[in-house]
Amino acid sequence: MTFEFADDEPRWTQVAGIIRRQIESGELRPGDKIPSVVRLQETYGISTSTGQKVHRALRSEGLIRTQSGMGSYVKRPDPSG
């Protein structure tokens, strides 16, 4: 599978958007493991640094949490809103 990127938006924002939509739609649920940086590279043909930007962006948005040596997971919604 080859992913077609739009030319007018950075690749990391496009991949982060895909994962964000999967979380928002419930396809990826709280506690689910999200694709690793290596898996993002394989799936989307992006570089390591681009995959790291995807993870960093999703963490900064509060959508995922990363456990050292274990991976990154969809966070449970904050009940306080």
C-alpha cells in the first residue's frame, strides 16, 4: 500500500491527523496501542524523525501516553473535560 500525501501540508501533520481521526471515531479506543514510529515508517514511508513528530504531537494534544520500553497508547478521556 502506498499512501498519497497532500503537497500543501507536512507529512507528520497528515499522519497525526489520520491517527487523531481513528481515536475520535472510536476505531482506536482508550488503552489501545498506537502504531510505533517504526510501524509508521513502514506504513506511510516516512522517516524516523517524522514518526517521532507524529507521536510528540499526539502526546502534546493529550491523546496518547507513552510508557518507556512498552509503546504508546490512547489515553482515557479526562473526566474533568
